[in-house]
Amino acid sequence: MTTPAPAPETLNKVLWSIPNVLCLIGSRSGDEWNGMTQSWVTQVAMEPVLVAVSIDVKAVTNRLIKESGSFSINLWDRADTRPFVKFSKPATKEGMTLNGRPVREGWTGVPIFEEAVVWMECSVWQTIDCGTHDLFIGEIIDAAFRDDVEDPLVARMEDTRMKYGGVKRGGH
Ligand SMILES: Cc1cc2nc3c(=O)[nH]c(=O)nc-3n(C[C@H](O)[C@H](O)[C@H](O)COP(=O)(O)O)c2cc1C
């Protein structure tokens, strides 16, 4: 059987039509802290409660998660999508801020963004090699809404003009 091979442009359009959240992944190994713009996030099981994030093997965040075995997922207010541009390269830490955004330490030592409207702290449960990316499946060890937020509207890819994913290009 010969299967059809969709053209890369078609595959891009198809894949970009999958709705995605936009958030920041917090990671840390020793003195090295990072925050990274992330769109591939989903719950994958109910018992245990597991969430998965797929992270480029070349990203600093990938190495920090492997070294520490933990990460945080920080969902952001839909009205403030500015951080996503800045956090698409390694972040600068000054005091307890990353790119000027205040963070605190979670149980595992990972940064949790004080401004996140919802956050989850995860311990790596399993890692799956997916080629260009590693799928980190995390067990949620702590999670909450920001104190002043009850029913937040969280940022999504469609709130910006950004795109991520599709077929591999130069640097992926
Ligand atoms: C809108 C947007 C969404 C992104 N989503 C992801 C993602 O889901 N997974 C990933 O590995 N990189 C994603 N990236 C790319 C990373 O943010 C970028 O490669 C970053 O430089 C890697 O971060 P680090 O090296 O500081 O860890 C996205 C970038 C943008 C702009």
C-alpha cells in the first residue's frame, strides 16, 4: 500500500489548526534557572494525574528538566501575551526574577511565576524520546490558581500571531 505524503505546506496548515495553550515552562538545575515559551501541553492520564510537555532536545529547558527531574507549567493571562516573545530564548535571572518576571521556588526548587494565573509543579514520571523533541510526562505534585484569580482566561496561541510546530525547518 502506498500512503499519501501530504505536502509540507499542507501538513503545516493542518498541524497549526490544532488549538494550543501558550504558557511558560519553569526549569532549574542548581544555579541555572530558565523560563521558556511552550505550546505543546496536555493532560495524558487521570490516575495518576499526568500532564505532558514536548520539549526540543536542543533547548536549555530540556537539559535542565533532565538534570533536575522536575518542571513547572505556568498558564498566563490572556490579556498579556508579551512575555512569550522574550521567553523564546534563554531567560536572564536577576534576583528572584526571570526576564524581569518575579518567580518563587516550588517544592522541587523549580521556578514558579508569581504572575501565572494557574500553575502546576511536576515531577518527571516518564520521558519519551520523540526525535526532535522529548515528551516529558509529569506527575502533578502541587498546583493552584493565583490568589486574586478564580476563573481565569488563559493565553492561547490564537491570541498572538505566533506559530509553532508543523514540519521541521532549518533549526527546528
Ligand atoms: C509561540 C511559541 C511556542 C513554542 N512552543 C514550544 C513547544 O511547545 N516546545 C518546544 O520545545 N519549544 C517551543 N517553542 C520554542 C522555544 O520557546 C524556544 O526554542 C526556546 O528558545 C527554547 O528555550 P530554551 O533554550 O531557553 O530552553 C515555542 C516558541 C514560540 C515562539
